[in-house]
Amino acid sequence: MKKIAILLSALLLGGCYSISAKIASTGLPNSKYRPIMVSESEVDTWVEAIRLVDKKVATDELGTYYHDVRADGIYGAFIASQDGTLLKNLFSGDVGLLEPIYSYDDTLELKPDWAETERRYDYLTKTIKLKLLPLQTTRKYHQLVDEKVRSVASRGQAYSISDAFSGNMGLYGPSFYPEIIQKIPGKFSYFVSSAGGAGAYYGSVAGSIQRQQSYQASLQDTERREYMRKRGQDLKKMDEDAKRSLTLTNSPMAYRGTAQAIRAGNPIVFGLVETYRELKSGGAAAMVMGSGCGFQSPEDQKANIRNIKASTDIPYASAINMAIKERNAEELSKAREQFLLARKESAGLAKKHEIACLGLRSIGVAGAISSQKLD
């Protein structure tokens, strides 16, 4: 549900908010109940529309929805139009695969969280009544993803401009089916992912490898080093600065950005194997716009919009001042505290996304329930 907001956030970080917002929203599916929201007033409009269909099944041009409005926010389930018939069959007995849940460690790198993965597995199989392959298969899936990204990134091919524009950037491109899905033992028709799932892990590992490659390249570029030496550059300090860039933990901006990503949460998304079997392009986009369930806080949504706007609509002089401020130890400490708090709260948010999946039953995907309100 919130993957659209996350994708939009990433796109908006590249420049002036008002211009980037228009560009980012162009071409992305947009509807009454699943809008691209780039202003606080649009969030209010969306909430008003949801309240009118609270605890009811609703439809628009993108698909079918069930929303439960509560004091803490909105719990919602969504079945995309192209997934409806097939997903109803899947939830009536077909087997799926659960991707691992990934969590940020103290170095701001994503790592598989097997305890949380097992907890989600139990919830989806026992409460939502999904039929999933054993957890050992989930571990095999992670192994394949890890091997793939390290192989590709080591060759400097983790990402390309063409992949970005075709919607294939990262894990879920045309190679996803032959290199990952087909190597999984056991037959399955769908997989259960999340906004912070294997795709995000792929990007985290690729980024770490590419930073290491850049560092090694800077050490080996003798021509550039000689040029910098002649210009009076302290090569030892230059190397120390380059080495510090290997980790994200010396950057307040990285801590704040990671905290924001954690608070965006990991709404649950369902990917269909059939989608990737004959995929030519658009794999990442299919994950963004796919069926799923999750929790959204309108107030957090507004705060996210304000934060993005503040970080992009900055005059040049102010940007320089901000860059200087970013080197401040006090700012680093504050940003780290924000990250640690967000990480502490992440387990509770994950459970809210899972509760939202009860709405799938109201849509008719996983069978009927006696009450229209989520338990």
C-alpha cells in the first residue's frame, strides 16, 4: 500500500519538490482510493474518501479495496484488477513463498531478520490461512538473492540507466524468474514480499559493494592522485575521507533517511510467479503497484511529505550551511537517536501491516468472515 509513497519519495529527492512531484506522479497509476499524494491537502482528500467506504468493499479503476479506519490510522487491503481472479484461486489452496523480513543493523545495512520472518510466517499461515512453503525454502531464496547481487555488483552491473527507465532496476527484472524463482525447490504460484524486502536488501548490498569499488578505484588512480598532490591536496586526508564513505554511519542524513524508510514500514505485497515468467520489462514497477495489505498513518504521511519538501526546496546558500551542519557531532548523535527509535518501533508497525491482511477475507480472497471489522 505504501510502496507508492516510498517510490515517490526516492524520485523526489533528486531536486526541486514542486517540479519533481509532477514528474514523479506522471505515468504512475493514480485513482480515487490509491492516489499519488504530493501535498498534505491531497492526504486529507484521500482520508475523506476512505471514511465514506470504511469497513466496506470498494472498487475503482485500479482494483478492489477494504479499509478499516481506526484511531491510529487506516488498515487496508488491495487486490489489483489484473490480479483479482488469479489471487482468489491462490488463496483458496495454492502454495506461496514468503520472502524474508529484513532489518537495519547498527551500520545501516539490511540483514535478514529470521525471528521476525518466522513470526510473520506463523501469522500468515495460522491466522490468514495462507499455504506457504517451509521456512527453510525462504532461507534458500535469500541465499539465491544474496549470491546474485554479489555476483552482479562485483562486475559493476547492479544497476543501469536502461534498467531504471524500464522499471527493472534491482532484483525484480527479467532475470528474476530464471535465476531465482526457477531455482527454488518446491512448486509455488505466488510470493509474499514487502517494501523493505528482498528488493531493498539487493539495493543495500549493491550499494555497499559499489562504495568499496569506488574506494579501491580512488586508491589505484595514480594519475588523479598525482594531480591532487600537485594542487596541494593532503593525500592521506583524502584517503581517510574516502574510507569513511564506505560506511553510512558518519552521515546524519543517512540516519534520518533510514529512520524515514523504517517509519514508512513494510506493507505486504503479493507477487505472482506468472507475472515474471515471461517478463520483458517493468518488474520493479509490478512490485510497486501489486496487490497487498498494509497500515497507513495520515499524519505520518503528511510528515513524510513535509520532510521531503524541506530537503529539496533549499536555496543554494542554505544547502551549503546544511552541509556544514551535517558534519556536526551533535547532529550525528540526534540523527542516530531518531534511527534507533524508529528501529525499536518497527516491530509494532510490522504487526499492523499483518492485521491489515485480514481485510483480504472481506474482499473474498481468503474466504468469508462473519464480521466486516478486522479482529
